Amino acid sequence: MTAKPGDYVEVTSSEETVSGILLESPELENDVVIVKLDSGYNAGIDKKKVKKISLLPQQKTKEAKIKKEKISSDKSLPKISILHTGGTIASKVDYRTGSVYSSFKPEDLLEMFPELGKIAQFDSVFISNMWSDDLRFKHFELLAKAIEKEVKKGVDGIIIGMGTDNLAVASSALAFIIESTSIPIIFVGAQRSSDRGSSDTAMNLICAATFISETDFTGVALCMHENISDNDCVILPACKTRKMHTSRRDAFRPVNAQPIARVNYDTKSVTFITEPEKKSDKLLIKPKMEEKVGLLKIHVNMQPEQFEFYKGYKGLVIEGTGLGHTPGQVPDETAKIHKKIYPAIKSVIDSGCVVVMTSQTLYGRIQMNVYDKGRDLTSLGVIPGEDMLPNTAFVKLAWLLGNHTKEETKNLITQNLRGEISDRTEERTFLI
């Protein structure tokens, strides 16, 4: 019998023998046999080296089985609500294609990880079932309203489950929207779907719940793996964190900052690395964000039209090079089109747009008085963005313009409101 995608097989090649679920090969990889191993990882074997593919009938169409148990919590434990928005943390594997798709309802996450019941009492709220690539500012408003509703119920903390691609961006946006809060609001994602052997879902959720139940922290933060092993998670600052790898479980890193705390998965101990925020006694939410705000990345061979597109926008963040630069000078005849770039930027600013400069380097801070290029740009009206991450500056600018006048925005954009701007650049925060 010929094995087909979804069958549990043993593949013998000239180099090794592996067993797992046979996956459908993409068109560009028809010369490779792909097998999903029990660990959750995929193995690709060159078809030319395959000697035999044996069907293992006793495990045919095997799927990862997850034991589900109803959580039974002690009523004296803290109350935590999980807001479900979708993403890999709420996904499972399609064993025909090997891809992941959104599947679990919020309560499924609780049933899969009964250990959570020893930490807190849980409730789950369905917000959406989406990948974070599809987020819009209105989704942040929906989340803010859902948070407000849960706070009124008297919960002790909130976990927001979301796809990792824009997890850090969303946490930054919510940090501005939620001006003050008396409880912790922790964003949690997963780099591996919940039914894979290599999944990080359980540990990230359990460490987030532990942090909420064991500390007096208030505010918005993220909880993800500290390294590739299953020892510790770190609580990361909402406005200073970036996803730095496509697939590693420790993909999230603080930039120009340190983690807030470390949570040991085995001992459930919490160690603060930086001083926690002062506890607030109220929830204050300002969810409005200006829609007409853009983010433009500087690259070689730019055209004036790329800047002019933003004429009429309310705000624009430029992800510039180095200390905060764009093309604009004409060193030779080949670069003569650059004569039109500074006028294009000036026309955007003259149209009423607030333009803020950040850096592609991520680490370090903007210094626009060092080179004449920086001084040229500030003379046009470009505002240095200190050491803000580009996406943080983007959501901050949208939030400021949604809640303040243009002049107030120009003043507040360079002020540290939620930990998005560091007082000074510390060497120890580079690539930690």
C-alpha cells in the first residue's frame, strides 16, 4: 500500500531511518520527503536517498493527542482572565500539510493545561480568532474595552493570548491606551503550536499566571521564553521589546532595556531584575488612535514619491539609518534625484504631518546633531525619537494624535510616558 500524507510512516534512507507523519511536500520541494517527527519538528529527506517508505498501520494518521482535563481551582486563589485573540498560542497542526491553523476555543487552552488550576482561578473570553498580522488600531480598542469589563468583574490579572508576529507591537499600543491600571496585564504568545512536542505554550502561560499571582506588579508587559531551554521565562517591558527571530522560542528581546523579572518554571519563583511599577488604584483607558499615521523604512535607491505619499497624513515615523538619517545629499550625478527628497519631506511636514525619526539599528539612540545630514533633517522639522523602537514610536504617535492636539503631540512624543524612552543608553542592555 502506498503511503499518503497523513499516514504514520518509517522512512529509510541511505543515511538514516526516521518515523513520523508523512506531510504533503510543497511544489518547490517535490524532491524532498517531509516527515513530522514526534518531537513536533519536520525532517526533510532527499528523495534520491530514500530506499523505502513503510506504512505503520498501528499508528496510521496519528495526531498528537493532548490530554484534556477540567480545571478545578481553589476558590481562594487569584482570579485571572485569559483574553483569546488567536495566533500560534491557539493553534494546532494540520497533519496533511504540516502547517498550523487557528483552532482552539479559549476554554480549550485551560483544559489542556490543568497545572494552571493550581495557580489561579481562570475565566476565558473570546475576542477574535486571527493572526496578529491582521491587527488594526480598532482591535486595540476592542481589547481595551474587554480589559475594562474584566477589571470591573474584580479579576486580579489578565493574560492576553496573541500571535507573536505583532505581540510586542500590541503590548506597546495597549501600554499607551491604558494610562493606569491596578492589575497586571500580560501578553503571552507561542512560537510552536499547542499540540507540538516542542510547544512553548504551556510554559509561557504558566509563568505568566505565576507572575500575576505571586507579585504586586501593575501595568502591561509580555511573558515569553528567556532561552531555548524550558527553565525560565522573562517578563518583558511592553514598549521596549521586539521579536528578533522568526521561530526560536526565545525570539523576544528587550532593546535598550532589561527584562522586568525572571520566572522559573520548575520552582515557580519570581526574581525582579528591574524595579516594578508603582501600584495604581484605578483603571484609566484612552483607546482612541489616529488612523492616518505611517511608518516608512529608509533604504538605498529611494524615490521622492515614497515620502510625498504621506502628504496629508497626521503622523509619520521614519525608520532611518544610523543616528537618524535619510538620503538627501548629492555626492555625484548618479544621486541627483536626492535633490528632491528633502523638499519632499518638507512638503509632508508642511501638510500638517508630525514626522518623527527612529533608527533601523534598534539599539542606541537618535543623535541628529552629530552629522550635517541630521541637522538638515531637524531644520526641516523632523523630530528626533530618542531611543524608541520604530513600532513603539508608531503606536505612540498614533495614540498621541488620537488624544492630543498637534502641538501637544510634538511636545509629548519626546517625553518618556510608559518606559518607551530610556534616560540614558546603558552598555549592558546591548544584545542581552
